[in-house]
Amino acid sequence: MESIIGTGMEKLDKIDLFIIDAMRADGREAFAQIAEKLNVSPGMIRQRYNRLVKLGYLKVVAVTNPLMMGKRTMAMIGVRTDGRKMLDVANKLARFDEVIYIVAVSGRYDLMIEVFCRDHEDLLGFITEKLSKVDGVREAESFIYLKIAKEIYF
């Protein structure tokens, strides 16, 4: 099959991409079911899957539902830092249990962090007792999630 995506050394073909899409849709789908859709053997799918994991294209993890885990308040927080301390601040924020995602960005903020908290009071405590006390944090603006309209895992 013709290669359509590659990183230089390893190329992905249509079968690889189908496996990736199938696993994104349902990480528990049986190799036999995927193989049947592609009209190939389950062994081939298993072999391709293992290769994709080994190369880092796929990572299998359990995704929890924060609402079911008692985390009812979710927010994105834009953080402005002292310029030279941006990555140090990111590393410090990564240690907090409430923080599930951090990205350095260009624009108005230096960092965007996603946090999950039990409730509004817990979020307030995070902002006032943890975030604001991190050396290098100049200011923060929080955006509380009202509704998640789309959520995918790429």
C-alpha cells in the first residue's frame, strides 16, 4: 500500500490510519472486528497495533469522567508569568493535582492551564492558595466551563 503519512523513518498507510481511528473511537474494539472491516487477518492487526504503540503513534490509557469522580467545576485559566520564569512556572503548576493540562502559548497569556475541582469553593482555594503563590505568576484569568460541546482525544 502507498504510504501517505510519515515521520521520515516510519510511514503510515491506510491500514495503520484505520487502526488508529478505530482505537480512538473505541479503545476496546477487538482486533478481529477491525480485521473483519479491513478484510485482513486479526494477526496482522495485532502486529500493526503493537508497532504503532512501540513507535509512539498510539498510547492506550483509561480516560476518567471528571463528573463521576466528583470534579464538578472545570475551568481554563490563562496565566501571565514573569518572562524568564514561564517554564519554571509550568513545571510547578504541573505538580498540582487539580491541573490536568498545561500549554505554553503565544498571545495574551503565557500559559493556559485546565483544572478540575470539586466545586467553586475548591476552585477559589486553588486560585488563592496555590496558583497565586507560585513564584513567577503575575496574573491569572479563569474561564469556568458552562458546557462541554465537543470533546475528543486526538
